[in-house]
Amino acid sequence: MVVDKLCNDVDSILEAMNAVPASTKSEAMSLLDLYEARGKTEGISKTIRQSCINMIQKGFDNPTICEILNVDDEYVDALRTALQA
């Protein structure tokens, strides 16, 4: 499962960081922060996409979806098209 793999990857990174000299740990932490941020961003993107789909299916119009989810009109149109296919 993806979540298990991600957890294992983070555990591996943390183990490797313990072996890093103290002088370079701040750089290693920055890499971990980037890794975590990427995961959060991907999760947020999936949530926004699903929320957009839900709103389309509930009959919301594009301007309302764009305002609430802070997405472009083209993004909503692309999802509408994909849902109709």
C-alpha cells in the first residue's frame, strides 16, 4: 500500500539521519521537510480534486467551485469533461 511505503521511506530517512554528522544534520532535516511537504501537497491536491468532483456532481457552477476551492475555471472544465467521458 502507498501509505505503508511512504511510512517505510520516512523511517529509512530518519534512520539514515541518525548516522549523519551533527554539522550536516540541518541540511538533512531540510530534505526531510521537503519530502514531508511534497506528501502533504499531493494529499491536498487529491482532496481538492475530489472536492471539485463532489461539487460538480452536486450541481455547483464553475464560479462557485473556483471561488470556494481556489482553482482555475479550466481545471473545473477539465474535470467536468473527464466525468462525462
